[in-house]
Amino acid sequence: GFEKIYAVDIDPIRQKWLSEDSYFLNITDSLYLQREVFPVISDGRGFIRFGKKKYDSIILQNVDSLTGMTVGAYNLLENYLYTVEALVDYINHLNEGGILQLTRPKWGQKEEAQKIFTTAIKAIEKLNLNLNQIIFLENGGYTLLIKKGKFTLNDVKNIENIMSEDNDFRFLFLEN
């Protein structure tokens, strides 16, 4: 387990629901009430960029809303959360061996996921990292994993085991 989990969300109402509302407490197994979880009301990128800490894992899980994507508001979000500079910030705040996970919904977002993958390649090139530090997969959505260190054969097998029950799972990019 983890000693500390920072649950960063810019929306104070969502933070309140997740920590106080019985429906959300039930479906999240009271995640926000666990002693290791520290809810933080903040912009995620700013929290990482201006913070001094390094992390074993940084996860951006479906941070953009479907509503925003359908009305074209994603273009503004893209300019902030998924830029080369943003990915460099996230990677620089990982401990050695740490993993950045970006997961996007699948709802017609293949092109957006491909843009993020292309941006990730530019970020790792800027940091003089290697392609064997990226895994891109489809798993009911699109997930990009970037490791601060090389993904090992054991890492890949662990991912395969975790995803073995997902019929939609497949690797889209895996450098040997």
C-alpha cells in the first residue's frame, strides 16, 4: 500500500461529495475517508508543477469531461494538461521507477488519445528518455503509461495479468 495518496481535484463540490455523500462513499468504498488519503482542492498540474515532492505514481484518470469534449472545450484543456511541458512536469516529479498514468475515455476519442501519445513521445525526447519507457494501451479507454526507468518484461506481464479479464485490452505501443 501507499503511505500517502493526494487526491487532487479542482472542484470542491466533487471533493465534498466523495468525502461526505453516502452514495459516493458507498461506491468508492469510502476511499476519501481512509487515513492515507489527503484530499486537496487544487488544479492538478499546478499542484505538481509548483510542488517540491516526488511521487511513485501520478494518475490523471478521465480528468476531462465528456460535456467539455463534445462542445470543443477540450482544446483549452489540451493546451494546459496534455502539453509537452505538462508531461515533462509530471515526469520530473516522479521518483525513479515511478509511473505516470494518463487514462482517457473511449467515446470516440481515438484521435485525442493519439495526440496525447504523440505529445508523450515529444516529452520523453525532450528529457532524453527512451521509447521503452512508454506503454500505450486500449482497455475500454486509452491509457498511456510512462515510467521513469525502463519497463521490464515483469512489468509487462503484470499489466497483462491485471488486464486479462478485459476483452477490449490490447497493447497499442510497446517498445522492446
